[in-house]
Amino acid sequence: MHKNRVILASLAGGAGVAAILSWISVRRLSEPSSPLIRKPEAVEQTAAKKVALIINPSKSQGDQAHAAVQRVCEEAGLEAPLLLETSLTDAGQAMAQRALDEGYDTVLAAGGDGTVRAVAERLEGTDATLGILPLGTGNLLARNLEIPIDDLQTAALLAVRGEVRRIDVGHLKLQHLNGTVADHAFLVIAGVGTDADLFDDTDEKLKKKVGWLAYSEAGLRQLPGRRKKVSFQLSEGNWQTRRVRSVLFANCGKLQGLDFVPDAKLDDGLLDAVVLSPRSAAGWVWIFLKTAFRARNKIPVISYYKTKKLSLRCTEPMNTQIDGDPTGMVNNLEVSVSPSALRIRTA
């Protein structure tokens, strides 16, 4: 009973803070920043010819998404989309590869950020175009691209017939504690430290019940913590050592309506590294307020760097995440960006 009360209180507090910060952010913002800086090129504006739809069957709106895409394809005079489903052992990579092998030029990902990222990993560097039907909890890339998360018909129309943009793809190369090396693509934000602890600690059952508010409950439990020593190198520059709570690598910067990294752009060929070093809960509040008010003044608990590459060493193991999915503990990692590597349809 006590645990339930703590959870309810945390959720209420998190929801209240999120609502206040979102309201302040909207009130203070006269012109919302765009995650894209380049206009779509005319040469990219090819119509879809063959459409494949990759659905995460665990999402409740899968049937509606399928019906919406079928309707758009029929109205556009296209053949019915090839329907493929992800599995517990494959988040969408094999399905995307099948679509490419069979000549499908437009591949839609219907699911959460994990499904979108898995499909994008196979489409990166090809002439095929990604479309998104957001069915997840966070839907971070869809929110950044202003793809509607509560209107599947419009999302399907954009996914099949929207403008084609080229966006950057981030890569996170991890050296795990057992010596294995893994290379993951990411589209929104990857990170090491408290942010990864938060995603790793989020209650999945609670997440299914209350959605993204479950992250608030986990976040409140992660606030105390302590800073850890890391050393990092930007591109080929000098190594510098800091005590941090998190280091984030942003390809774009909107998180649940807040412009957390307002200068991050999906198509500038750069990543925005964000170093968070609060000593206490008060430092986190300072960061939240700066974010909510879009303040441009510098504060000592958060630093921003633009870079094409970053190497990081941890003096003790730290957790990592990509686009909200935990990716394990590491001592070393490298981050890089592949400019204009992915074609995507959007508004």
C-alpha cells in the first residue's frame, strides 16, 4: 500500500511539473523552432511506387494503422501494402531488409521509437524512404517532425505521400563490460548516465497503464544520485574531464513538448552533446527551468557542444540508452553522425 502511494504521489508530482513546464514553454515561445533547416530538394520528391508496412503487433492500434495505409494506397492508385510484423527477437531489421530485397521503395514503420529505429537502420544509406505511423509511448521522432500522434489517417497520408527529407543518423558504438562491441543507430537522443538509469528503471507495467508519465515516477527516484567522473574528446580535440550525471547526444531536441536541446537539427550534419552535471535536486530544477523558459544564458550545470564525433571514457561503469531504450553498461563509447543518410517522408 505504501509503495502504491509513493508511486501515485510521484506520478502526480511528475504530471504537475510536466504540465507547468509545458504551459510555461508554450507561453514563452513566440515561434517554435524547427528540427529541420534545409528545404526538401525537388530531386527527392518522387512518388511512392511500392509500399511495405512493418507493424509492431504488440501495439493496440496496429489494425487501424494497417487500414489507414491501405486506404491511402488505394486512393493513390497503388497496390495494397506488403504487411510485415516484428517479433520478440527482431524489432524490424529483417522485415525492412526483406522489403528492400523485394524492391519496395517506401517502407513504413508502425510502432514506437524502437520499431522506427530498427527499420531506419536497414534503410540508412539506401534509396528507400521511411514513413512513420506513431503507435508508441514516446513517439519522439514523430513529435520532432510534427507527425500527428493521435490521427493515424493523417500520419498514413504523410508516410506515403508526404515530402521527402534527408536527415542525419547518429551512431553509438559501445564497448560493453564483457568486452563485446555493439554499434547502434539512433535518430533522436542517445545518452550515458542518469537518463539511461531512468529508462532502465521505468516500470513497464506502469508504462502500459499511464504512458510517458511512468518516466516521471522513475525520474523522481533517480534525482538524488551522485556525479561520476568521465573524460571525453570532441572530434580530434583535447580530452577533458568532468563530473557528470548524464552526457546526451542529440540528433534533435524536443522531448514531450519541451525543446530540451533547441539548437539540435536533424539535417545539419552535427550532433549536439549535452553535459549535465547537477549536484542535487536543485540543480535539476535549474535545468528544467532553463529548458522551460528557453533561456539562452549559460548555467554551470549544463553545457552544450556541437560535434561530428565524440569519444567518452568512464572511470566506473555507466548505463547507456538510445532513443529511450536501455543498451547496457559500458566503460567506453564513441558517437558519430552520418549526414543526410536517411530519406524520410514528413509534413
